[in-house]
Amino acid sequence: MTANIGIRKILTSFTRDRANLIPILQKSQAQKGYLSPEAITEIGHFLGITPNDIYSVASFYAQFRFERQGKHTIKVCQGTACHVRGGQQILEAVERELRLKPGQSTTADYQFTLERVACFGACALAPVMVIDDTVYGLMTVSRALKLVAEYRGK
């Protein structure tokens, strides 16, 4: 029950109008970094809608997450320019370095979350990797692994 105290506090600033669903989801995710099943249940009770309705809305938007994220987020571009310049090899090397199993995106220690991104729109810098909010262009496998090691120490 104590985990729901935070979500209940968020809900007090909203009316029970379904139109508030997206802002409620945004504030809830900002609190924990993802939308927990408990938060979704609590929001559903508050708005009078089912968790399935909430998942169907939230899963439409790329901004919402349903699993706990790592301290650092690594995004590797897989757009055309990045792909032809080695983006896939960079992604695979980072996956191996982080020891991520197939289907796993966050390390067991919650230090890193790795994401495959369709395009950053920075094709002149291809291949591109973003760690947290810092863009790294003209990436190589060795440089990517060096950056992961640097962030591991942060």
C-alpha cells in the first residue's frame, strides 16, 4: 500500500475525467521512471477505467515505459545512414558488453537500459549513439565500448 501513496498524491491534483489520463500517466512515470502495474491499477480505479484501457492508450505512445529503467539510457540509431555505417554492429557490441540476453533491455543491476532507435535525424553524424542526453556521432564499436566503461564508473 505504501507504494501507492505517491500515485495517490499525484491523483489529488486531477479531476476524475478520462481526458486527464495522459497527463496522469506522464506525472506517474516521472515519479518512478516507468508505469508500474500498481500505478496503472490505481489510475484505473481513480478514472473508472480498466487497466487494459490504460495499457492500450499508454502503449500507443513511445514515451511510456512499463519496466524499470536503468540509471543510464543508451540509444543506438538504426536508421538507414547509421545502419550502413555500422549501427547494427555497435548495438550488438553494446549488448554483449552489457551482457543483455535476447529480449532484455535493462541490466540486472539497473545501471543501463539499451534501446534501438529508428532514427535520430542526425544522419550527417552517422552512426549515432546517445547516452542519457548526450549525442555521440561518428561512433565506432571501440568508442562505444569505451563510453560504456566511462558511464559505468559514474
